[in-house]
Amino acid sequence: MSTHDLIAAAQARLGEETGTLYREAATRVALCYPSPYHVGMSALGFQTVYRAINQRQNSSAERVFLPDDVEAWKKARAPLFTLETQREVSTFDALAFSVAYELELPGLFTLLELAGLPVLSAERDARHPLVVAGGPLTFSNPEPLEPFVDVLVQGEAEDVLPTLLEGLEARTPKRELLERLARLPGFRVPGLSPDSTRFFVAKASDAMLPARSQIITANTELRSMFLIEPERGCSRGCHYCVMRRTTNGGMRTVPPELVLELIPPHARRVGLVGAAVTDHPRIAELLETLVASGREVGVSSLRADRLNARIVNALKAGGARGITVASDGASQRLRDMVDRKHSEQQIVHALELAKAAGMARAKVYNVVGLPTEEDADIDELVRFTLELSKILPISLGVAPFAAKRNTPMDGSPFAGIDQIEAKLSRIKKGLKGRAELRPTSARWAWVEYLLAQSGPEGGLAARDAWRSGASFAAWKRAFAERGVKPYLARRTEDGRRKSVTWPMVAPP
């Protein structure tokens, strides 16, 4: 594949988009997503920042994604270029990364490498573009990003982004701009920010809501779907979740009238996105209005205890063929322990509603490896899944528990790769083929856990693993060589970390 082929492929992809922005401005930002296009274009925050930058008079944004075939790109010896104009990324004033979760770190390294920039910020100077990172990861633990970025935008970017752009538009020297940002809440400048601002998570004003799509494309995980948030945040207190009621003031709702007003006439498929969409007090009304307008509709998060016939029937009328709910605890004891407020009866009722509406299947998401979990809890999960399979065909998604920073379960131990695999085997054997099991890899969950619980040393280990091919063996070796340890272990050794109220079980 040649550079010409890569450019032709980018132009063909652009030709299948609706809503793309093409602008020339004195200040240019390369908006980078460290996963492929089909993933990145389903990220609502990424699209929101894209539109916000392009609405400014003196700034423009163009998109960059991790290539679908990185090796083909390297063989072509092509410089990394933007999607909109195919300009070299290294010529832009800033590279702004949106990072969703820990395992996207290697994608960030690859994009910097393809752009011809040093991966470590310490090896870049005033001649290089400013490297910025934000996104969902900053709500939890952005410390592994610190060695690679000049500045972090922490939390919701809508209200703090203009300050960054004003500095770029004024051609403020890099060092002076970083020193200024280091003093402002919402920004973290590695090595410069005082503790008073380092841990501040920005909150967008209600006037900036709702986030919504700018571009619609068929080449994405949420095919040709316009995304909009009828609510932001969550009113619940699940102990494992970063987006809980204590995060940025909990749940904020958007009036359905405003949501409907912002959906473009050409959008025939609409996705309602948020941490707790079905907790919106007027969600049934919104769904029914969308369906009555002739649109298909999907919802990102269904809570079993909030579902009723109106909601489920509207989803079916809007094109849903199945229902998806989360259990998030192998047993009722564990669900109660992590404050996941729903019962078996409520999940059963949700599936019965789906069946009555004519839906054909159900997906149930769960987690294994919570503290104090025993074989009896796993057996309860098997028993309950088999009961659900008598209502609708079940696809059981199971993910190993990986504790996140800034949650009540911060510092909880990882159950262990062998132990997780044994639990998954027990589930598979118990289901006997009567329900589909879709497990997440225990090995990669362990990698995610260590990154989630680590500091900058975790990021450096990630770079080492990436340089060595990013195999699981390379990750294990890199973690060992860098001495990466979970948060609680580091707190115990250095004595400077804040105390934690979890875990209920001490790490081994």
C-alpha cells in the first residue's frame, strides 16, 4: 500500500460522512483518537470537542485515528496525516488526544511515532506541537499519561477548552502557556501543577449540555447513528463506578424538548447516550416521541429496575431486537455489597417485558472477581442465568473486576488470572451450552488493572511493552522491570497516599 492509496482511502471515507467540517484557521489542532476510526467515531466527547474547536473564529480541528493496519502504514513510510485535508500532523499547533481507557495507551504511542514526534514529553521542545490529552480516563487516573503529554485536560472539557485555545491562538510560548495552565483548575501540567489544581475534575456548565454528534457515518460501531445525551452523570452510588453520584454533582438531565430540537432532520437513527439514560424522569416520553417521528432509537444504558412496558415497547418499536441489562455481581450478596441497587426479580421482570414486546434475545453483563467472592456466588450466577434462559436466549458477558482509582473500591486487589480463568470455566461448565458465554480476557483485565492503579511508572511500563511488541509477556516483563504496583501497595510503602476505605479484603 502506497501513500497515494492511504490518501485515497481517507478521501473515500470522508465521502461517506454527513456533517464533516472543513475550515481554515490560523491555529490548527489535530484531534487524535488512539483507536481505529470505527471506534473513535462512536465517542460522543470526541465529536463534541471537534465541533467546539471548529466553532471558534481563529481555530480549526481535523481528526486523526489509529490506522486500521499500522504495519501497512509503516511500510508505506507515509507521514501521519489528518482525515479532512491529509496534512501532516506534525505541522499542527497541537495534538489533542481523547483517551477512553488504559489499554489505549499503546495507540497514543503509535500515533506519536507515526507523526514523527518523540513519545516522551521530556524529549520534545518548543519546536514540537503541544501534546494535550483528555477524555474519560481523566475522571479516574490519568497519571500513566503524564510522561507523554504536555498538559492534561481533566474531566469535562467544554468550559476549560477555550482557555487552552486562547493560549494557542495568541502564540503564547510553550513554557509560558504551560506555567499559566498549571495554575488553573481543570488542567494538570506534569511537574508544574500544585496539588490544589492537580486533582480537580472540571465540570461543564449546564448551558453546554447536551453533547451530541457532529458527523454521522456508516463506518462505525454505531452505524449511521446520531448520538445525543439526554442526561450526564449518574444519581447512583455503585462502589466500583467512576461515574457515580459523587462525580461532578451526579446526574444532570436535559429537557426532552431540547434533545428533540437538536436532532437534525436527516438523522434516521438516534442513540441516547449517558451513564444512566433510563433514570431520566421523562425517558419514556422521549423514546415514544422519537419513534413516532419514524426514527430508530437505541439507548446506551438500561437499568433493569427502571424498565417498564412503555420504555420496552418504545425500544422495540424503535428497532431493538433484544434487550441488554447489567447485573454486575455474581450473587445478590455481592450486588448488595457494591450497592448495585437491583434484584433478581427486577432483572426477570425486564426480560419478561422484552419477551412480551416481541424481542428475540437478551444480553446480561456481569463481573467476576469481586472481593470476598466464593464458589457459591459463581454457582448462584449460573443458576440465575439458566433461569433467565427460560425466558429468552441469553448471551452472558463476563468481565473480571479491575478496581479504578477515585471510587470507593480504589485499591481492591485483582483476583488473579488463574482464579478468574477458573471462575470462567466453572460458569461455562455450569451453563452446559444453554446460554452463550462471552468472557473478557483475564490477562488483559490484569494489565488494565495495573495501569488503572499505577502512577507515571505504569505509563513508562506501557511504553516499554509497546516497544517490545505489546504481547502479554512483554507487559509482564515491563511491569516487573518498572516495579509497577497497585495503588494500595504504593500507599502503604510511601505513606503519602490518602487513606482508602476499601478493600474489604487486603491484597495478598
